[in-house]
Amino acid sequence: MLGNVNKWQKFVIKRFIKWPKKDISVRKSLSGITTELSCERKRTELDLDVKLPMAEDMGEAKNTKALFFVHIPKTAGTSFRKAAEEYFSFESVCYDYSLDSAETSDLVRKFIYEEKDYLGLNTALSETEILFISGHVPAKKYVHLLGASQLVTFLRDPVQRVLSEYNHFLRHKNYEGDLPSFYRKPQFINRHSKMLHGLPIEALGFIGLTEDYDVSLSQLNALFGTAFQRRKLNQGREAKDKAYEVPDDQLKEMQELNAVDIALYQKVVELYKQRYALFVKGLPYVHGTIQQLNSKVIKGWAWYAQGERAVTIEVLVDDKKVADLVANDLCPGLLHLSPPRNGYIGFHYRFSKPLGAGVNVSVRVSETEQVLGQQEVVVV
């Protein structure tokens, strides 16, 4: 049972949006995958009279650790961090927007930029009851201190994100170059991937989509027991329902330059769809993946988005279950992420006999049948 439904739970299921047709056409040119998500949403909207669980309703303690928001430029991050500032209060947030930024908090300026003392910052954060850290910083900068489960970010269609940043530079930074001169600069290419580099995408606490901001916010609130409200800030156009449009040759070049980001975005959308499907059913989400697969053994890791209980998984070979496992092995290679259960989140299984090339192996969560990974065996 999910327990009693409070007013906020009833509220979060009402904040669903429809994506505009013009926006979809540009995103479809990148991957086709976002359009599919929109179609699924349209069908699901007919069945939104559901009870969505928050952390305390699932028998888990309400989140008390600080959230770490990786603010990727032009992904609705300003709106989100201002909503967090309103919710937690200004005294409970901490910002890192570079040494020269006036927005960077004194704690960060002192311990990170002057003393280079991360442990000192961690102690100071605890003593000052900071509940939210945000900045244009790479995810690996603070993930060890706060944990991958506390990391939040938003991704946006990579080409649309570049175009939005270009317009931001035109309006606010007196940029005088044309569009190609901007998007060819290395610092604006594959921004998502660079800021999330070094972390398994499946391990990040929550990744929302700018194009589906309202629903992302609802899921995030349910996950962390917060009540962030939607804010409209830093909007570059009067009509936000219109996608940026560019000549085909420039669009193609931006796609090629940002191929890594486009692949990442496609993967994130798939994970988002999976998480959303569980969310509307009131089922728990599991972070996990297959790390290694060969003809003899399979290894991976898994943990619940909420709580510390071990995940029970099933291993399937060509859709036939061959093993039930508990993900409770120590994963030394993930300790830099400060994962739940002190890193005891791994699983491994040795097949009874070697598998042949091309055999399909998948791993799913026993409780929900959420698929964590599916690969074909490659024999070298």
C-alpha cells in the first residue's frame, strides 16, 4: 500500500504539458525519439487519476541531504534553481558559478577557490544546513561529497540548446559573430556530455527534460519529497512554444558537431520514458546497468532511487530466466560516486555453460520487471 495521499500528491499529477508541433518537427530531425515520448504521453493522459507515491509513502525517510544541481546552460536551469531558492530559502542554498561570478557563494569561494579544501567545504555545508548546491560545474566536482543519488540535472535537445545559448550571447553578452562562428567554438560543442563526463548516466539521481519540464518537476518532487514550483525566468523568446529554426546546412553541421550530445540525449530520453512509466504506476525506480558481459559471466550494479534495501534482479538468456540475484556485492569502481549502501550494490553471475555469440542476455528488476540492460554476447 502507498499510504495516505496528501494534497501535494494530488497536485503533482496535474502538471502535464503538451509539446507543440513545431518543436517536435525539429527534435524529430535529431532522433525521432522525443516525438514518440509525446505520443505515449497523450495516451497516458487519459489515465492520470492515480496516486503517486512520495518518499515517505514508500516507507522511506524524506530526503535530508543536500541536492546537487548540475546547471547545464540553457536547459531551464535558472528557473529550477530559483524555484529551489524559494523552497529552501536563500540561506540554505549554495552556488558555484566560477570564481569571478558574483553569484558564487562565500563558502565555495573560500574553501574551493582559495583553500582548495573540499573536505572543509563538506563540513561547512553540514554546519550551515545547506540543502541545495548549484552551478555551471562538471558533475564530478561535487558528486563524491554529495552522492550520485543527490545529483539532479536537465537535458535539452542539443541543437535547440546551442541555438538558445547563441541567442543568449547576442542579447546579454554583446556577441557580434554569426551563428556558425558561435556553434563551431569548442566550448559550445557537446555541452551536456562534457559536464556529465566521467559518470554513468544511469547512476545520476534524476535527469529531467527541458521539453517536458512540468512533468520532470513533478517526478523530482515526488522523489525527493520537495515542492518546487514552476517558474518562468530567463526566457529568450516571447513564444516558448516555437522551436528555433535554422538553414538545413547549418542544422546538419550542428548535428555532426554535437553527435556525442545527441546520442546521450537519446539515451536519457529512453531512461526518462522508463522512469515515467513506473512513476505513474506508483512503482519504484532502480538505477542500474550491465557493466560486463561475455560468454561466461555477467556483472553489473543496481540500487533503488529511494531507500537502502538491496535490489533483487533476474538474469534472462534469450528471454528465459536463469538466475535470481541480490545486488549486494561491493563495487570499488563506483565508490567515487558515493553510491547508496556504501557501495554494496553490485551483482554477478557465472553461466552454467559458456554462451554462444549472438545470444541475448538481459537483466531486469524482480519487483517491477524494469529492464536494466540488454546485450548480445560477443565471443572474441
